[in-house]
Amino acid sequence: MTTDAPARAPSMLAGRPYLKMNGLGNEFIILDLREEPAKLDEEAIRKAADPKTGPGCDQFITIENRKGHDGVFMGVYNADGSEVGACGNAARCVGWLLMEENGETKVDFETLGAPLHAMRIGDKRIAVDMGEPKFGWREIPLAEQMDDTRYVDVKLGPIDKPVLWGPAAVNVGNPHCVFFVEDAEAQALDRFGPMIEHHPLFPERVNVSVAQVLSKHAIRLRVWERGAGITKACGTAACAALVSAHRRRLTARKATVTLDGGDLAIEWREDDNHIIMTGPVTLEGEGRFSDDF
């Protein structure tokens, strides 16, 4: 005698509406959980993020009233289902949505990384105060003490003749590792990105960037995001690149950072040490997860 296997229960996403947005091609599913909270699991997020099984995205974003946080909270989940502290491009998108909702030109909201302040600069152009960068080895964090995080002990290739070495490390709501190179396009980021992401020096894994300084006010940047892979843009990586470049005296405190998806204006203010990231947002459309998702 045979019996049918029990039907698999729908996930907490079943039947829920969502928005698709992007910041310079950095793709997001945005789910508003303020009225109907839900506890999300990694499997459901991975399924939603995979374009073969869901709408597809680089990051899965929630808007919540999360316990222990004042006001609106932005949750950030990478495509592998892991929750992280920040996403600059998503912060612009959520800031724009909240300003459209309340009719204001400024809005504050919280993340795991830090409280954020967003300002409307144009119709769909948003500036976000990303707060202060963190340089201490425990704050990034690193697995071992390094007093000068402008250069950390990471090498790629033969020990006596490494291909890449001495990246800068910084936390901009999440950990970043920035290699400065002569030609960003020539780097096999898809090959070494996952290796550096899981390097033992970075206990929480790390976002990996290759930055080519074009001038005192221009940087070309390509990014491997932890838990997501190569993305067209990463706002916190652009912030990390500008800050790291200025710490090495390669650029001014303000520069245009050109990513695969377009340009971000980044300024590391001298008066309060805060990073201001400015760029566009795009609303792609609305959708709804199937009832049996």
C-alpha cells in the first residue's frame, strides 16, 4: 500500500504583495510587514531571491515595526537568506517609499547596522546619511588584531609574488575589504571574490571590492557582495571605497564612484565624520507571491 507524502506547508510569504525596486541595477524585493508581521526563514528568502523559483533579487528587504527598535525598521537579507546590517542602495529605495507615503522630504529609519537618515534630492534621487565608518579591528570585525586597517594582511596568489595584497578594511554598517588596483575590469572578481569573502580573517564574512582610482574625485568600482555574489551596484561598498581611498590619500573626501550599474556620489564629511551617499532609485513594479509559494 502506498500513501501520498504530506503536502508541504506554504511559507510565510504565501499570498503576500511585494514591490520590485533597484538602485543602479542592484535588485530588491521589498516586503512591508508593518500591518501583518511575519517571521521569515532562510529557505523562503533563498527561494524568493532565486529567479528560477521566485521574483529574483540580490537582497530581500523588509519594512517592519521590529521589537526593540524605535520607529520604522529596514531588514536586509542577502540572497542566501542571511540577515545583514546594511544595504545602501536599498536604504535609498526604502527612504523614497517612506517619503512617498508621508509626503515629507526627509525620513529616519533603523537598521541592524545603525539608524539612517534619508533626504529627497530630486524626483527619484535620494541622499542617505550612512553614519560614521568604523576602522577598529574588533568593529569591522577581524579575527586578529591589526592596528592599521588601511592595509590588512590578505594576499591572493603565490606567497612570494601575490597578485593582490594589502586591502583596506572598514565597516560601513557591514564589513568591507577593498583592493586598490590599476585596472578594475581586468580582475577575476568572480573567481577570487568567494575566496576572500570566506577568508579566516573575516569571522562574519566580508564584501569584496576592486577599486581603480581614476582621479582625486573619481573611482571605478566592482563588487562581490557576501551572500549575493557580483552585483551591479553596492552602496555601502561605494562608501567603503571612498573612505578607504581618502585614508590612503588617493582621493579627496568627495568623489563619484562608478559601479557596473551607474554612478553614486559619495562624500565623507569632515565636520561630523558621516558618509553621505546620493543616487537614484527605480520602482520596477508590484507583485504578489502565489498562495502556495
